[in-house]
Amino acid sequence: MSSVEPLGGLTPYATGYTAVSGGARIYWELYGNPPPPEPKPAGAQPGSDAAKADGGPTQGQAQAQAPITTGRVLLLINGFGGKIPFMGFVVQRFVRLGYQVLVHEARGLGRSAPGCPPGRQTTRLLARDALAVADAVVGPGGAFYLMGVSMGGMVCQELLHRLVATGRTSRLRAAFLVVTSPGKRWRALPWRRAARARRETLPAMRCEDDEALAARLPGMLGMLHDQAFLDGPAPPQPGARGAKPPPAAAAAEGEQAGGDPASAAAKAEPPTRRDVLTDMWQQHWRSLTCMTPEEMDGVLWHATAHQSHHMGPRRLAAIRRSGMRVGVGIAAADVVHPPAEQRWLAERLGSAEVHEVGRGHCDGCVLDGTAALVGAALAAFGDSRV
């Protein structure tokens, strides 16, 4: 079984950093098809005097002014502790559908960690960061689609409310909030959140090495995914070297070769999603999410943002009254955010598009599970291809 890369070999066509409050710099990547190059003046060579005549821009200036996005731009916000490749399967599917996908790493995490000052965070702060990235890449008045998964959906809620509060709702084409929660009204006081994160979150996230990850992985997959989903057959993976023989034929071949028929038949069985995801995490866990000891400081402050979140009925009603198109994706057997909380959020938002995107928390984020999630997102976006 060949190892699966979360992004499937996909590379961004633009990357950069955006300066935000407190001296932090947010790293972002843009995936999809780049816009066509700017047309050159007729009869002029790049950098020639004719190209610069009448105050016209030089080639370098034209490149600097040219937009790097065009068409459908999706601002995709990751879940707790996630790095860009964590949503790689979703990115791949949207790119194939013609979207440009803008995804970033939250302040203090991954490549956004250097220079980020320590301190408590909130989902409001992270929403301002995400909007700053959109301003820098799409343009201050540019419109975009929005999708957030889990904690990313919490950040999306705050971003939506910020668009309402600042009178910029026209910037949003549509939003889809996936397996997320409105948060808790009764939550830890701000000055107690870091201590709670040290006690509860860091021990659950920290992995010293590959062996520690391997020991923790079965329980982690069981929390993120439904058991039936994990035990189902994995879809064909790119790079597979031909089809495996059927179990009966493999058993016969094993018996003729003097081996164990049962063992040969077992080897012929197609891998399950559990097999593929286990292998992927073992190979790529450092690039998927923040789990190494060196990353725990960033995870600590990121956890305080998760604890801060609460989107009450009044603010949700403001989003509903704004007329923005907002859909909600629900996981029917989620053990991270209870389905009842997800449905309550959808009701308070008045969402016309409410879809089940899997049973487990992250079923819709990986492998063929993305078909349901992305299909639901297209319905929420009003994409005519649904």
C-alpha cells in the first residue's frame, strides 16, 4: 500500500505572510489555477521605453498590481491545531471543481509561529486574522466563499458577525459551517483558560516521537471518525500498482506455493480507510497538526481561543437577519461537538441548507468522505453543479 499524501502532490501557486495585530504574521497558501497574465502593451517589449511611456507601469509594477485571484475564491479555515495539509483532501476536491482555495495557519501555529507573541487568544481575534488574510489576497473589497471545520467553524461565526457589524456583508458570497458549535455560555474565565489548557489539552496533543504517535493513533482515529467509516474499504489511491487478486484466487496461489491460504487471502483484501489513514498519519503527522513538544506553546494559546467561544442567540440573529447565505454541515454521531449543538446552531442561523456530512467528526474531511462534505458545501454556495 503506497502512502497517501494529504494534498496529493498539489502545490500552491501563491504563498505569503500577512501582518496582523500584536506583531504576528499569518502564513497562507493559495491553491487552484492562477489568473492569466496581464496583457502587454501592443508593440512593446517587457521593460522597454514604450512599455513605460505615458506613465504606464513597468513590467514589475504591472505584476505587483495584477490580482492573484479570480473567479471563485474559497477562504477555508482549519480546525483546532491544524496545519494547511490537514484539509488537503478537501482542497484537492475544490480545486478540481475550479475553486481557488485560500488556507492559512493560525497565529502561533506552524509557519505562523515565528515572531508571534504569547498570550491569550479568542475566536474574535482569529476571525480578524482570517479577514486580514482575505483582504491581502482577495483585496479589501473582494468577495469570497467561506468554510470552516470544527474550531474553524467557530472562527467563521465570528467572521460572519464582524462582516455584519462593519456593514460588509456584500463581501460574502456564501458560507458553510461544518461540524461546529456555538460554544458555551458558561466557560472558563479568561485568566483561567491557560491553566486549563495545560492540564487538559496539552497532554492530549503532545507527541514526543513516532512511537508516541503510533500508541495514540488508534484512540485519536476513533475520536475523529465513525468506526463503520474506518472499517469500510478505502477508495483506490493514486500510485497503486494494479488491482490485487480476489481473496479466493490469492488463497489458492498461497496454498500452491506451500504457504498459509488464510494469510494470503488476508493480504489480498483491499485496505480499509483505517489502514490508509493510519499510514498517512504515521508518515505525515508533523505536517498535519501541531503535536511536537516544540509546538505546545502555540497550542496552549490556541486552546484559549477555543475556550473563549460563545455565539449567543442575539449575535446569531444578527447574522440571520443580514440575509447572508449560510449553510451548516452536521456529523450525526459526533463525539467532539454534539449533534444537538450543531442543529441548534443551524436553527438559530435560519439555515436553509443543513446537510449531514458524515457520522464521525472528520469523516467528511478525508478520502472519499469529502464527496458528501463538498457536495453539501456546493449546495450551500448555490453552485449550479449540485
